Amino acid sequence: MAEQVLEGHALELRELDKKITALSDALAHLGKGSTLKDVVLIIRKPGYTTPAEFKFTLGLVDAMQGQVNLITQLGESLLAGAQAVGHK
């Protein structure tokens, strides 16, 4: 019985390892894209920004920044929780 529990635990740890590694890779890849640099080039062109386009673009950029801040906070919380496991 104890051996089955250990095998199950090892499977769970492998699954967590795979998912955390995949998330880390996805976040690392996210910062290497040129999408936002391309947007900056587009908005610098004459005639891009009407008041509506400005509000739309600003809203999306602010929302994206909020998501990045949240992901950073969640990562820090995950690390702190993992470090606290087994420590009193």
C-alpha cells in the first residue's frame, strides 16, 4: 500500500514538473516576440491615432500590463509557498 502511494506521488511530481516547465518555457517565449514592437511601429505612423483608437489601444495595453503584473505576483506566491513546504 505504501509503495502505491509513493508511486502515485512520483507520478504527481512528474506531472507538476512537466506543467511548471511548460509554463516557464511559454513565459520565456512570450517575451521574445516582436508583436508589441510591431504595434509601436504602426502607431508611430501619421494618422493612426483618433481618440477612439487611442482609448482602444490604451485599454488593451493597460489590461495586458495588469495581466503581466498578476502573473509576476502569482509566480512569487507559488515560489514562496513551495519554499514554505516542510519548514515551520
